[in-house]
Amino acid sequence: MTAELRPRSDWEAVDLGLALVRRDFRKVFAAWWLGMLPMLLLSSPLLIFGFPGWFLVLFWWWVPVASRMALFHLSRHLFGEVPSAADWWRELPRACFRRFGYRMLWARLSHWRPLTMAVEDLEGLRGKAYRNRCRVLMRRGDSTLVMLAMWKCGLTLWLALSLFCLLVLLLSQAAQDEWSLAFQMFFSGGNLVLPPSGKAAILLSLMLGISLTDLFVTGAGFGIYVNHRTWIEGWDVELAFRRMATRIARVVAALALAFLLIPNAGAEEGDKERIERILKDPAFEVHTEKEVRWLPADWWNFNFNSPSAGSGGSFGWVLTLIQVSGIVLLVALLAWLIYRFRHVFQRGGGGGAAPARAKARVVMGMEVGEETLPEDITGAALRAWREGRAQEALGLLYRGAISWMIGDGGVGIAESDTESDCLRRVREAGLRQTQYFEGLTDVWMRLAYARQLPGDPVVEQLCAQWPFRKGGLP
Amino acid sequence: MSGDVERKLDTLQAIELAEGVEVRLRIAGPILRGGALLLDVLIQWLLIGALTLLFALTVGWVAGGQMSWGVVQLLWFFFSWWYPVFFEAGKWGATPGKKVFGLRVVQVSGSPITFGQAILRNFLRVADGMPFMIGYGVAGLIPTFGIGLATMLATSRFQRLGDLAARTVVIYDRVPAEPLAPSPPALESIPPGVALRPEEIRAVGAFRDRAGLWSEGRRIEIGDHARELTGSAGSAGVTRLMGIARWLQERK
């Protein structure tokens, strides 16, 4: 068995057949044309004397013989032996004359041919036995076969057309013009008078179309045959049981050997060999990597303690001096750089996380982006307050304060912070405006959560004392 | 070690996932896909025809012939290029035609295809559609799909050029249930004398499930191959095999 047998759906069986043909396409194709050879030889006079139509009819009629040759190769290969050219020649006469009357005359148009041909060719059944067998095989239904036959009809012509178009593509410009003129005449109501090359192209593409389609449909039919037998005879189960039987027999034999106390070196050695074989696989190869790296200590030792440095005579100490002074200079430069740019480290160390974080844009569901606030916050707030929109007025003030804290004040307020979190953070930042912010937060929270309106003076005072100006810390 | 043995031909495509889990894709062949293509073309034509009529009666009436001709050409473009892309990149993973035939487009790894892959594999239809039939009059260029068919038959996973480029395959998404015909249940459950391997357990299960499809003689014939396991031949062996199958099923 060179293909996986398992119960498949009908279309998967067809696909298996197609895959079988693909696996050794060249050989199957050659076998098919070998089957066609007798008819080609016989009917070539028709072609010579100018009856390509009749030639084509005979060609088509002879197709089952060629299918038989393809089936012969496919089936032998499936069961593990690849037939040689000599086997093909031996099979050829049988393929021509086996049940000639039935296959080539009576059942020539049968759409079951892809399946039933396997019964008569591979099982060699005749008469009643053949009919019974076909009926049994067809128990799983023949809808796929009918579909296959329809596809075969359509696809043969379509493929021929495709091949013809391909040939047209490859034509020279002159010939193309000649052909298209002939077709234009034909389509405008005249007779189709093709140049000889055109006739040959049509004939060739039809022959190729017939051969390719029949080849693959034969394979598909064989796939269905194998699948039907797998279903109704349990081929896959039989094969699995056979494998199981051999395995169990081996196990039993090994056990018997062990019981007989024969030194089981054979088995053990087998295992050992197997382990060695597996370990030899490239995947288990041990790769070693050697890395050479100059460590500073080595470098020091090499330069200052090596005999060559010491044996440098009177210049040895000069060299050492240069090296040491170089190192001192380097260290000094580094120290100066650190000192010169100390603010970088200070800033980074002081407010570590805060500047790195994205600035909050929405706090407690309020927009605090600078662009969402008016230019003159206190003025807008006072106006709103006088017009009776207390919530909006104080909200403006509070948002303005928070916005300033985030932007200019550099307080790390997060989007998830509550009022008291903000207050705590402002206190931690130790800004000048802390006291004002405490008062504002108190007034805001009383209004927002307890609906306690502050008095006019309170609000006016808050606006008058507004300590948040643009442009950094005051 | 399986490299030593020649790989058996199969229509399933096994894909090994992490932790030894194996997924098997049922790769679909050219014939059903051809059917799906025909159906899709039919649907596209019907849609275009209906919409053309609609536009001719509305836009054409108001804005004149040229305008509606432009709209129709836009429609034609949209349906022939984007119809398969949207359906295949969508939840179905299949055009309506494929859906009807129970097919689905997936990546080679078995996961759903991405939008980019859908675009790639469908825009390459032009390449698969070659050689074109040079038509006369209204027909214009008609793709014959010769190249696509040839590539499908030549690749082991039935991929056309678009599939190869986008690394996709078409699989059977819905496989019709097969008739199981179990024989009468075993009366006693018998533990097997030897520890069985997974594939052997599966084979015993398959014997139980499908024995009803086989004739009595064939059942015994197959059962005899498992004589090493059952220890008896003939119908007694078959009975013992059924008992073992029952034991295996109960243990699960």
C-alpha cells in the first residue's frame, strides 16, 4: 500500500485518485498514450487523406483502452510494485481485447466506466459475478460518478479550448492575423476555412484535452473504487489488524525469549543500536562554541606584568607612565562630564517617574487639557457664577487648577486619581499654591458632592486670589 | 525515523501544533472547487444583472446613458474583484458558492485567512484564469482557468497560483455523516491480553462501528487477522473482538 487507506467521503476519494495520478503523472500519461498507439496507427490514413473528423471520432472511441493502461499502472503502483515498460507492453493486448464487445460497444457510453472498469480489470470478473459485484460496490451511491461524468464532458471541451487559446498565445503575429481573419469570416456567417496549422492546432488541443481529462477521471474513478471497497470491506481495519498481529507476535516472541533465559543480548543490542542511530541524527549534534574575550584584568596583566613589557629596558617605565596617565585623563574627563551635566541626573533622580508618564488629560471625568479651558479662567468663572451656574463656575476653577498642576506645576496627577489623591499629591509636591488649592478643593467638593453652595464672597475671593499663572513656577 | 519510510500518499494534511497536538486538514480538490466557482460566477452575474436593471431604470432615467454605463462598470469592477475578498476574509471564510459546497479557505496552518491573504489569492485569479479566450463582440476576455487547474493538479495540496502566493488552502469544512452500521452489542466486556496502541484501539473501534456494513464471512475474515489478540478464530473470534471493543469503550 503506497497510499493511506481510510474511509473517506466520496469527494475526498476523488481527490485521492487525482493525487494518485499526480504522483507519477509522466508514467501514467505515457501508459495512456501507449494504449492509444494501436488506434493512432490504424487511423492515421484517415488523417493523411483529410478526414480529421473521423480520425477524432475513432480516437475518442478507443479511449477506454488507454484508460485501462493508465488504470493498470495506477493500481499496480498503489499496491507497491511499479510496472516497467515491459509490463506495459505485455498488458497492451489484454487492454485492447478484454471484453471488447461489452466495454467498447455495449457499455461504451456508460458513465459508471471509471468504477466498473476496475471490477473487470483488477478483479477479472465476468457475467453475473461482475454485475453482482458492481451492484454491491454501487451500494454507496453513484452520485459522485454521475457528477464526475458530467464534469468529464464539460471539462474535456473546456480544456481543449484552453489549450487552443494557449496555442494562439504562442503564435506568431502573421499566423494570428490569418487565424483571426478566418474566425471573423466564420462569425459573420461564412464557412470556417482554417489554414492547415489551425486545423492541426484544434485537433491537437482536442486530443490533449481528451487524454488529460480521461486520465484524471480514470484516477478519480479508481479512488472511488478503493474508497468503496474500504467502506464495504474494511480494508483499513484489515491492514491495521495485520500490523497489530505482527506486533503482538513480536512481543510474544520477545517475552518467550526472555523466559527461556537466553541472554537477551540481541534485543538489548538492538535498542542500543537504535539509540545510537537516533543520537546520530543532526538534531542531536552537540554544538560547542568557544568565545574569546579580553577582560580588563587580563589586559592589565598583559600590559604591565608581561615579561615583554618588563624587558623593554629603560623605556619600559615611560610606556607605563603614558598608559597610566592616559587612564587618569580618561577618568578625569568622565568625572568632569558627570559634574558638568549633573542637572540631567538630578532632574531624572528627583522627579523620576512623573515627567516620563503621559500627562493626564481627563481627571475624575473632567477635561483638564489646556486647550479645553478658556484663556481667562477667573473671568469666565465669575461670569458663570453671577449668571447662577455655580457648578460650572467652580468646575472651571477646579479644572483650571488641576490643569495648571499637571502642566506648569509638574505634579504627577494620574487619570485615575480622586480629589483627595490630587490634594495629597499637591501637598507632597510642596508648592506655594498648596493652601489655595486646599481651600478650592474643599469648596468644590462641598458643591459637587453635598450640593452646598458657597457664598458670593468666597467665590469672589477665590477668583481674586487665583495664583496660577502661565509660564512655570513663579 | 519516518523519513526512512516513503511517505504514504494521503488527502489529509497533518499539521503539528504545540504540545504534540495534530490537526488534520481535509484538503479539497479541484472538482468541487470548480463547482463552487461556477456557482459564484452565476451569483455574480445575477447580482450585476439585477443591479444594472435597477440603475438603468433610476440613474439612467435621470442622468442619461453615459452616467449609468459608468455606474455599471463600477459595479462590474466591484463584484468581480471584491466579492470573493469580502466573503473569504469574513466570518464564513468562503464565498457563497464555496459555502454551498461545504468548502472553506484557511491558511496552510489551518487558521482563518487574513484580509491581506484574501486580497492576494483573489487578485491572482487573473493569473490563474489564463489563458484567456479572445472573444468577439461583447464577450471580451473570458478566463479559461487552464493555468489554475494545471497548478492545482500539480501541487500536493491542490493549490492554485493564488493559493501558493497567499499560503492558503481550501478544505472541506462540512463532511456528510457516513452511515455507521454497528452490529449487535457485545454481551460481555473482555479486557485485551496485551496493551494496545492508540491506532490499534482505533482499529478495534472501527471494527465494532462498521461491522454491520460487512457480510458475515467478511467479518470473520477480518476478525481472523486479529487472532493474535483474541486467541480464537471464526465467529468466536469476532465475538471476543466485540467484547474487547466494549471493554475499551467502557474504560474511556
